[in-house]
Amino acid sequence: MRVQARITLPEPLRGPVDDVRMRWNPEVATGNPAHATVVYHDEVSDPELLRARLEAACASMAPFRVELGAATEFRRPAQGAFLKLADPSDAVGSLRRRVLAPPFQARTRFGLHVTLLHPAQGERLAEAWPAFAAIASPGGFVVESIELIGGAGRTIDTRACLPLRGQGPRI
């Protein structure tokens, strides 16, 4: 089973982003709200071990703040667009280091982002770019949970939304 861990944008920020995604990339956006992938399917070999590690990490992590930036094009030769997502406290990096210990294999290149137009539909980029560039910088938000999803964007089960329950100040 293909599984991923992700941060879904909160509803007030997600609406305008999903509107643009649905217009220009419905193949990816339909039933799949705007999100940033934290752990990719090709990094994990055992979904249950991923779940166990995520549950432990989320139980000890306090909520943290991330900042959404402007629309940016993927590095060539790929065509597509995304919103940059900054993690000033490196909370996502810390989570990845804890969760992706062996036997998992972390990607050598990882960038936190929210995809607007997947490179598989990159031929639309020139026409779609004005809509992407017009997205007002949505600003930041506090991450309060990590989602574990499987299949075509559907949650594995009802326990798939893992709240960050650690003590300490919100970062």
C-alpha cells in the first residue's frame, strides 16, 4: 500500500489555493486538498512501522508554525508550480529524521511545498501561471496535526489524523 504523511492546509487558507488547483490541475486536486507532503510513499517500506513512528513523534511534538510563500516554478526541466512552505523551527526536518530512520530511506532531495500544478500536467504552466502568480501570499499557520494517508488520497482509517500533543510552547 502506498502511504504518505502530510500537512493539510487549514480551511481558511486552503480555499483559494484549492480553487486554483481545481481549475488548472483537477487530476491531482480532486478529492485531494492542498497539502505539503512530509513523508513520501517511496521513502517507506512498511506502512505500519510508519504509523507507529508517526504516532510516537506526534505524541511528543508541540504544534509549530510554518509560512506559505509565493508561487514558484519547479526547477527545469520539470514544468509545474508550487507554493513555497518555510519551516523556520525545522520541526518538519526533526519529524522526518525521527520517522525515516532505517529501514526507511529518506530522499536525498526534499523541499517542503504545496503543489499547484504537478509536472505531469506541466504543459499548462504558461497558461496557468497568471492565476498562480495572483494567489495572495496566504501567510503562515500553526500545524496541529499530521495526516497519514494511503491509496488515492484517502485516509487509511479513522486514526489517520495524528494530533501534535507534545508539551511546550508553540513554535
